[in-house]
Amino acid sequence: MSRSRLVPALGLAAVLALSGATALLAGPAGSAPPLTRLRVLYVRFLSFAPLAIARAEGFFRAQGLDVELVTLPGSHEATPALISGELDVTAGMLKIGDFNAISRGASIRLVADKGHLEPGPCVPAAFVSRRGFPGPEGPDGRDRLRGARIAASPLSFIEYMLETLLARQGLLLSDVKLARLHEAMVGEAVANGSLDAGELVEPDLSRVTRSGGVVIWKSVQDILPGAQLSAIYFGPRLLKRDRDAGRRFLVAYLQGVRQYNQGKTDRNLDILAAETGLDRELLRATCWQPIHGDGRINVDAVVEFQRWAVRRGALDAVVPPERFWDSTLVEEANRMLGPQAP
């Protein structure tokens, strides 16, 4: 899914370490226990805002954690790094490769929500098109969709959404021309007519549609209402060897989510403007991705995504929830934090 990439991607051997913002309050000098070091995948996308907030507000250090936020060249490198222990935590969109890895015995699990889809006027992501395309649903719209050039990576969550959208018009993926296009180029390609449609997320969605030449075709929540879009993942260290550190990480992360869910407060805008480099007015205008303050995920939606992958021949069998979802740590974190503010 397209997002503003505001820092260059680095190799794992040359990662970008971002330090915590505030020191852990401790007793007399030398009395504080050493901080537990964790390596966490991070990208300066708006959807990573809870991690940025937790760092800026000192929530990680308050839990005795020294969190190194690590940037990788591409998302395809995250799962191997998590399995090998080079990373302790990753975050991102659901990928078929993750479930293939789990089915083969990899010790990785989803442990908290990082983004889901909710009905309503706030649109965090959408398929956009040139103005007037493809027209209303029905025979005319269906005919205009045939042969359309639409950006979607093969066997990705975006393709899953696109196939669902096309099915409503009685069409198959084979009825359109799929284009593999760099995420940052989708808006411009649609605007200049070299592409008929593609998917964008905030803040790119607001930025591009403001120009007037690109319009929203279908919002993602209209295509897959309630879908689980992305998650926080733990690897073997936090799942097995140091579950206490995993629990403390989720306490800090949920604190960041709950502050994020307070909305576009001056403090949140200050943190995210500094972290992403985005203009405060653009941040105010964007729809912020919904994230559950208690970290829960839509397990049924994750299973449905896997069923699609099985139908496409990309996954041998659906991985059952008890093998991909570890709810214990986030439940413990919620007990420590107490109920969310209304």
C-alpha cells in the first residue's frame, strides 16, 4: 500500500537506530536495572504513529526497554529477520508468506492490532481512479472495467481487495490488466492517464485527491468492512525466551495506541509532524488508520484472507488461529493498563 517514504531505506547491517525520547525515572544513581534491548521494525509511515508516540513519550523506557527502531530496504526482508532473531518485533500488512512460514513451523505470531477497517466517512485507504472511470456499477461500469490497467502486486492484500471488488461486478482478475508499479508512482500514473486505477493510503490519498484529477473509486472499508489489515508480530525471543519483555513492549505500545486514538491533539500533531516531516495541516486533513486500543484483532478476517490465498494456490492450507494468534501477552498488558478511557 502506498505511503510517503521520507527516509532512505537502509540494509539490515546499516540500520537506522532511533533512540528513546525521555529517560526512565529511577531512584538513586546506579539503582535502575539495565534496560532490555529490543530491535523493532519501523518505517516513517503514518500508520506507525503509535510506535513514534510511545518513543517520544518515553513509554518504552518506562517499561525498562531500550527499543531500537530499525528500517529495512523492503518489507520482504522483515519476516526472515524476525524468524532468525535479527529483529524481535515487526509490524505491517498481512502477507501470505507469514502464514506459509508459520505453517512450516516458524516461531512467529500476530500479537496485536496495527490497523483494521471500520465503516464510516473516514477513509484511510482507497482505490483511486481518473475522473469518470469506471462509471456506476452495473453493465456499463462492468464493460468499462474490462481491460482496465490497475496497479496491484501479485498475491498481495491489495490484490485480495481488488479481486473482491471486481467480483461484485461479475469480473475476474483476468478481466483487467494488472500493473506492478512502485507505490509512490500510483497517484501520478493515474493522474496522467497511464494507469486507470490503483490503491493509495493516507496521507498520499488526501494529497493526490486534492489535485482534482484523481478521485476515490472505492474505499477499502467498503470493499472489506471489518477486515484486519495489519498487525504487530513477535518472533521467537519474545514468544518463548523473554515473554516478560514482550508483555512490557505491548504495555508501551498500547499506551501509544491509546494516545494516538485521542486524535489530532496538539501533542500528537507535534510528535507526528516531527517524526514524519508532514505538514500539520495535511496531518489534520488525513484519516488516521483505526487501531484498537486493547490490541485485539479480527481473527475471522485473518482466516478469510488465508482462504483466499488457498484458493489462489499460494497457501497449502489455512493456519488455524491458535497457531497464528497469541492473545496472552496483550491480555496481560491490558490488565496492567486497566480499562481504556471512554
